[in-house]
Amino acid sequence: MSEGLDLNLGDIDGLEQVIDREALAEVCRSFFDLFGISIRVFSRTGALLSDVHEEQAVCRYVNTLSEGRRACGTTVTEVKHIGATDGVVVHPCFTGANYRVVPIEYHSRHVGRFVIGPYLPAERTEIPKTLLTVDPNIDADKAIAALGDMPRVREETALRIAHHLRNIVDLILFSSHRAHLTSEMHVASVRESYRELAEKNDALQSAYNRLKELDQLKSNFLATVSHELRTPLTSIIGYSEMLTSGIAGDLNEEQNEFVQTIHDKGDHLLSLIASLLDASKLEQGQLTLNRVPLDAGQLIRSVVTTIIPNAKKKGIAVESQVEEGVPTVIGDSIRIHQILQNLADNALKFTTKGGTIILGARATEMMDDDGGGFGAVLMAASKPAVEFRIEDTGMGIAQDQVERIFDAFYQVDGSSTREHGGAGLGLSIVKRLIEAHGGSIRIESSVGVGTTFFVTIPEAPDTFDL
Amino acid sequence: MQVDFTARELTVKLVYYGPALSGKTTNLQAVHELVSEDSKGRLMTLETRDDRTLFFDLLPLTFNSKSGLKVRVKLFTVPGQVIHSATRRLVLQGADGIAFIADSQRSETKANQVAFLDMQKNLRDNGLDPAKTPLVIQFNKRDLPDIRTDVELDALAKRGREPVYKAVAVRGTGVLETLIGLLERSWAQLETEHGLEEKFGLVPEEVLAEVRRQLGAVETEEGPQ
């Protein structure tokens, strides 16, 4: 069997559960004003919910007599004890008046009752004997005079009045019940939606935790594998070097060329492995920077020198544009060089014959929080910085790819037959190295026109103290 | 189902489920129109401004039985729109039987399927076994063009376990048949689970005959499609 909300959903136990007492009191008051008949509304359990009455003269009089008072008490008790299953009951009083007790049903359930009266049925023409004999000391004239003040209603009218009142109460009940259910459903729905969201959040959180674990595993794996690969590779490079240097005897030209190829490819492999190691170190935050003051112009010139031979081979012009007054950068010389070299190599890789590569540096300022945060106008402190610029006239990067090129292992051309090689780690390492220096990187690119990388490195990081 | 011994009444909860705009509320409105004054209560509709059901509709019906126990049947609808999933689950709690109101239009076939899967999920989430929940299926809107044909539906009905009813709820056609069919199935399940005949002297055939009489439905030999 079911329990809980579903059954309360459709049912009410009593009038008082949903009905507004103020509204009920108003209805009873206007009923009394209209017909002059007292009205009382009781809950299913017999509690009085509304009471608008006027003590009748005859009641006042008989209550001054001891037997009269007792008889009156008996009548009231009888009226109160009329049961829910008795239907509409017209209960006579010894004074000749009537009480009409009407059950209130809702959704075929008894939820309360109302009592109208006492009223004198208009059909009654005689003074009842029960009134005149209720007490030995009764003054018949006084009693008859007092009874004359009682409101007189024909039974048929009383029936219609009761019917009308029942309709009004039913309407109030229906509206109240509707409002009651609506608010219950609102609360229940919100609670249910909250529960659902909480469950989803938990699932997402555990998926996130799992991913973090996997990420950690991946980094560990990279570190281990790179390290293990490097050891035999060093031997390969070392032995091929020894062979070319003639330690093991002279090599003919062809042998020398083959061994040189082994050596070159070994070197290339070593640099790839070094990238992997860098990436995993950066991810785990294990990379330490050896910070020293660096001359930005010197850095640019050094990178230009390294790429010029290859640029000449490809027929690409290289320019250097270092502005006056570029400040000194505090950073790790090898790493900053690595950043610029990587971006310059990239520019060279994606620029075709006849193109131009420009490497520049200029003084700039940078904001603590990228300048876009809440209240940044007031809060962000600007600090001197150097902006390096690596500009090419290559193929460019589509706007939807720009955000992703810094992801590890991401390639703009992800196909297995892609034209340009590489592990897809370069830019991810570049970005992390820049961030490790407290700097930032941004890209301006348009497809077919070229790409410019702007690397901003603060003159001195916040935590750096010379 | 709920039994109140002091009030001598037994309450059965039936839910009209189905995709948005398939005619669940219209079914209840039609039942409300067709049922005699003595048996029905007011139809309560909790709707939004665009006349879509927000939480549910509720139609209480009351039947007397020979045993003296009052049988109250509460018909609920659920809101059809996908976003009201939490409400549907709440309304479905403790359902004794479900009438699935499907839209006969071909274009709505997918929506019917999605709603049916949603119902199964919500039943399970409420700890109810879909396979054991009394279910009837109504194909509504038989008066519209481009609907699945009678031949198709009859063939499908033969393959399925649930009785299939065809209806035009806006005209009241097939509405009482669906309700009575659902009550029959639900009562049979309640009888199996709770032994109503033995415990309360509620003889299934007598109760259902009385329901049919009070619903003003003519008893025919013809069953569902």
C-alpha cells in the first residue's frame, strides 16, 4: 500500500486544514446580516471554527429559570452530538424553535458541519406546550413575548438558505484546496528537482575526481616512460657520435651518412622526450625556474640567429623589431628562450616560400587579473612588462581552433596524414611556461593571412625578490 | 490504494500519462461530462496561463458498493511537457493503474515512445515495477488526418499485452471504455495483492458492475481492440 504525498495530494482531512478562518468568518457574518439567524461552523472533530450568533430573548429568559437552563443545556448538547452520518438534521428545541445541522462534505468525505438556528419555523402558529411547561415558575406572557422576537423562517426557505450556504462553503473549500495543493506541489516539485540536481552533481563530482586521478596517472606515466626512454636513447646517440668521430675506425662516406642520420633522428627523439618530460613536470607543478634578469633584445636576436639558416633554405625573410627602452625581464633564461624558439619554429613551420617572420619586443603594462575582473578598474594594479611578438604570414588558424591549440596533444590538423609533424605538446608547454613566469599569451590570426602570437612577461614576478 | 476503516472507504489512484497535448486533461473533462452528478466531484485543474497542465488535474469519483464500503477513485493527469519530469514522478507515486494516452498522429509516434520510456523510468524511480503496473493504452485523436490506421493499431494491439482503446476525447468517444478497462485491470491487480473480496467483501464483478452502472456505461460483450 502506498503512503506519503500521493494520498495527501488529493485529500483533505478537515475544513481547518485548508479553509481560511477569516474568510469563513466573513461569510458567516454576511449570512447573519442577511437572514438574522445565528450560524456556527464546526470542524470534523467538533472544534468550533466560526460562530456568529445573537442571544435570543426567549433563550435569555428561560436561562433565568433553573429547569429552563437545564432544558436549554440538554438541547445544545444534543445538537452538538449530531453525527456526521446522520445527514441533514432538523433538531427541535423545547421553545418551538429549530436548529438545522448540515454536514459539509468534500470529495465525498465528511469534513465538518454547520448549524443554523435557532429560528422559529414560520409554519408554527401555536405556542408549544414544552415552552410553557419547562419550568414551574415560568411566566407564560413573558415567554410568549420573548418568543415573538425570534427570527421566523419558513422551513422551505431554511432548506434553501442551508443549501446556498453549503454551496458557498464548498466553493471556498474547492479554491482553498486548490491553492493548498498547488503550494504543496510547488514545494514537492522544487524538492524533487533539487534532489535530482544533487544526484547529478554527485555523479559529476565523482566523474571529475576520477578524471583527475586518470590525469595524474597519465602524468606519472609520461614522466616514467620519458625517463626510461631517455636512458637507451642516450646510448644510441653516444655510440653513433663515437662512430662518426672515428673511434671505432674510419667509416666510408655512405656509412658516415647513415650513422649521422641515426644521430640526428636520435637527437630529434631526445628533444621530443624532453618535451614530454617538461609537460608532465609542468602539469605536476614540479618545474623549477632559475630566474635571472634577461635582456629582451638579446633574447630576440638569439632566436633570430637560430632560425635564419632554415628560413633562408625555405625562402622566408626574418625581421627583428626591438623597440627602444624595453625593460629587463626576470625569468629563466633557458625557458624564455624555449618559449620564443618554439613559437619561432612554429612560425617557420607554417610559413611558405616568400613569406615573412617578424620577431619583436616592446615595453608594455599588464594587469594583475587580466584587467577584466569585478572592479578591475579600481583594484587591478598595472605593472611594467615586456611584450614579445612573433608574427608570420603563414596559413593562419581558424577562430574555433584558437582556444584549443594550447591543449596538450592537440593538432589543428588531427589526421594521421597531416603535413606537419610534432607531438602537439609545443604550445601547451609554451603556455604553461609563460604562466609559470606570471605572464600571458594571446593570438591574433586570420586564415590565409597569418598569425601573431603576443607573449607578455612581467618585468618582475610578484613573488620575485632580487 | 488506501483504506480508511473509520470512514469505511477505499481510495484507488489512477493516473493518465502521456506526451504533451495528447489529450489527458481532455479525457478527464470528458469523463466529468459523462458521469452522473452523484458519482463525481469537481474537476480540479492546476494549469498555466496557456492552458497547459502545470502540476496535474484531479477528478474524484465515488461509487457505493454492496459491502457498504465506499469506493473512491481519483483520476490524475500528469503534465506532458518534458521539463516537468519531477512533477510527473511525484504524481505517479502510489498509482494503482495507468492509462497511457497516445496521440494517433503519425508525427507524434516518437513523442509517444519518449513519454512511454519516461513513464517506465519514473515508475522504477518510484519503486514500482512497470511490468506489474496495470496499464491500458488509448490512441486518442482518431478524428484527425494522417493518423496511424485502425489496421495498424489492431496489429500492434495483438502484439502487445495491454488492452488498446481508440478514442476521440474531445467528443467523449472511447473515454469511458478506457476508464472502465483501466479500472478492471487495476482492480484485478488490487484483488491479487490485497484480497479485497475476502477482507472487505468487495466482489470484483459486483464492484465493476456498479461502477459501470454509475458511470452510465452500457455493458457490452465487446472488449477492447
